Amino acid sequence: MLYKNPVILCDYSDPDVIRVGDVYYMVASSFNFMPGLPILTSTNLVDWKLVNYACERIPFPWYDEPQNAKGIWAPSIRFHGGKFYIFVGMPDEGIFFTEADDPLGKWSELSCVWSGRGFEDPCPIWDTDESGTERLYLVHGYVKSRIGFNSKLGLLELDLESKKALGEDRIIFDGTKTQPTIEGPKFYKRNGFYYIFAPAGGVTEGWQTVLRSSRIDGGYEERIVLSQKNSMTNGPHQGAWVQTPEKNSAGVSDWFVHFQERGVFGRIVHLEPMWWTDDGWCVIGNGGEPVGEFEMPFSKVSAPDFSSREWYEFQFSANPKCGYAEVHGGTLSLAFVPDCGRTLWKMPNVLTKKIDSENFDFECSARIGEMKDGCRFGVVFMGDEYKALEVSRKDGRFILSVVESQGAESGDDEREEKRVQAPVVVEEDASTADFKVSFRKTDERSGAVTIHCSLGGGFSVPEFSVEKAHWVGGRFGFYASSSGESASVGSISVEKKKSVLDF
């Protein structure tokens, strides 16, 4: 039986994967979106399910407001001594970790390993030195925009108990000349050699490199093991080596999970077969070229058996406050949060979901009769720009408006917003409004979106193109806000009516 790439057509940037028993666990970047550090599970490396988040909030007060493209970058997940660990870089704050006995339960609050700007993509390795003493090391990359350089990998030794850094950071590989922009390192040890799997060359056009050394601190040999070549998979980027307990029908038990940057679809996940050669190097894909399809990995179970939670894939744009949203019996209740004149880029209570299909329709119904004067509810699609269809209430009347961002080339603080009232007459006594978001793929990197509302006999935002997104894949969702200073203006209930994918 064959599987086809991508195995996840959804933005799970910088995936890392481990196997514990018969279950595979994946973690990915979440940037400023909360809850963060999504955890997915699989029993066959192909079928994945979002089952938990390891971070409920980022422990800094400025993340109570959107910090677009900042926050949680490129985590790594490991299982050691009966515990699960996730190490993660925040390029403006430092390196942090969280731990749990049960990956599907509650994780500890993020704890600082190394404080400072400019560090990213940490990955730990537990090792034993010549005297038999256990030691803990962490490899990481550097963020040029924060520290002034990149294309190098650094090494920290950590305290086994506290996980805090011991001593100073040291550079163990300089890829400036041969592996520019090397980042996203993953640490492994095999047959006495230390291996670092790390992409280089940039997210869109780069390649996958493997470094090897008999010493953890170098010097490292280097070899490019995966690149686009003649395939459709551009820039095969950051990922993880993982092993199945047995070989599949093609004789493969080693696999490499990585992402591909694909415009508005985001950083989507691919699975490559992998082999080790007699000289201690690996070959990934079809002779170093990404595969389009391959024989399914070995698995005792055909698909993961985990229950899903209603609205679980939706995230806020910042740390959520108590009361932003509640779910009761499948109905989502959103509080009307004062917007204080902010654009949607800067509103923390915008609740969105990553697109996970090349074509889809999503329909929902909002009980607008619950709205008070000064409140507004909108359905939005966000890429590098955004458009929303919004219903507001003023003097007892409902008003339908189109909200559109402006200034994609500006910084987030400089972006502006335009609101234009729709040319429709809205019934004063309306109790509900039905919304529909439609997305259609137009090519491999872009799509077209329409948003429709049933009010006033029906009105649609004219179809608009989405070609890229703001660090992450395209997202759609909702917001509820008020123009008043008081937060005690109630809430609005939203129910899913239908979600149709890939028709």
C-alpha cells in the first residue's frame, strides 16, 4: 500500500518526531498563536491527529498582545528517563523547556534554559562521557536579525536536574561558506558518531544537510543528503529522523519527516524513506530526491485512535485571557472584548484555524440577536493580508461591513485597516447570521477565497486571491469585539453547520 506526500497538508512548521512504544509524537512551531506547541500523534507516520498543546501561554506579559512571527520557534521533543521533554527557542527571550509524564496530559510551564536574544532551534542529547557520567548537551542555531549572524551552530551543556545552561555557549560548526543559513539542528548518536541533521540554503530553495563527528564538539564532516533536484518538493527543510520497530514491505525502517514551504498552504509535512550506508552516512528519499509516494511504513495499527475535541484546532493570536472563549456542547461562545481601536493584526482575541485542505467550504451560524450596541462579530481569512465580513450593531440596527487590511510591506504596528459598509439592508429583528468561507486552490502556492453572509438577503465579499501568508499558512476564523471601554457586554454563540474538505 502506498502513501502520498505531503502526509499533512497543513502548516506544522519545523516538525520534530519521536517514537515511544507504538506511538509517534510530533511537535511543531506555533509562534505567537495560543495555545501553542501542538502535539500530534500517529501510529504509522502517515495519518496524524492533533491531540494536545504543551503550552497554554507564553510566560511574558507582552505576549498577552499579538507578537506576530515571534514566540515559539522550532521545538524538539525527546523521551528520557520516563519523561517527555520539549525544548524550544524564543528568539527574543532565550531557550526554554517543558516536561510531562503523559504527553496527552498537562505539561509544565515553560522554564528558562538560556536567557538572551538570537538563539533558535534547540535540540538536546543525553550522553555518557568516558568516565560513565551522564551529561546533557543542547545544539542550536542563531537568528541573524537578533544577534547579527547566522549560518553557525552552537553547543550548550545543561545541568541534568535543572536543565539550565552550564558555562558559555560555543560554536561547533561554521557553515558560512558551504552551508549558508544552516539552522534547525537535530541531535542523534549512532555507532559512536554524533549526527546533526540540519537544513541549509533557506526555507524555500534550500536542502537538507547531515553533519557527523566522533566528538560532540567537532570537527564535523558534512554531506547534503536531500534536495529538490527534479521533484516538485522545493527546499526540503527542517525535520526529524525516526525509526519504526520493523521494516516495511520495501525493507525500510528509517524515515525522515520534514517540511516544505508552499505559499498560502504554509509549511506542510512530508515523509521520506531513509537508508544508512556502509560508510555511516544516510541516503534520504529517492537517491537524495524527495519522493511523491512510497510504500507505507510498518505499523501494528492502521490509523491513530484518539478522540478529537470540538474547536480544538482554533488558536488565539496571543495569550488568551479567561473568558475569551468557552465551548459547551459543541457551541463556541466568544466574549466581546474591547478592541481599543486596534486592527485585527493587533487584537489578541482573534480566533483562527490553519487551512488543511486544497479546497474547502466552512459554514457556521452566529446568534447575532445576543449582540448589544457597540459590538461586532466577524469572519476573517488571514494571509499576508486579510479580509473579513463583519456584522455590527448600532442604535439597535445591524450593519454589514467588509474589513480589509492594508500595508503588507509595512511592519505589523504600521499596518492599517479599511472598513466599508456593505450595500445591503439588514433586518432589525435578525436572530442569527449564517456565514460561509470558501477556499479554492488556484495553483500549488495560492488560492482564492470568498466569504458570504446570509443577512440582508445575502452578501459576499468578492473573491480575493491569497498567495502567501504571514510566516504561517493561511488561517480563517472569527473575532468578537466591542467599541466600548467595558468588557461586560456579553458574548456571542457560534455553531458549526458544515465543513467540507477536498471535494
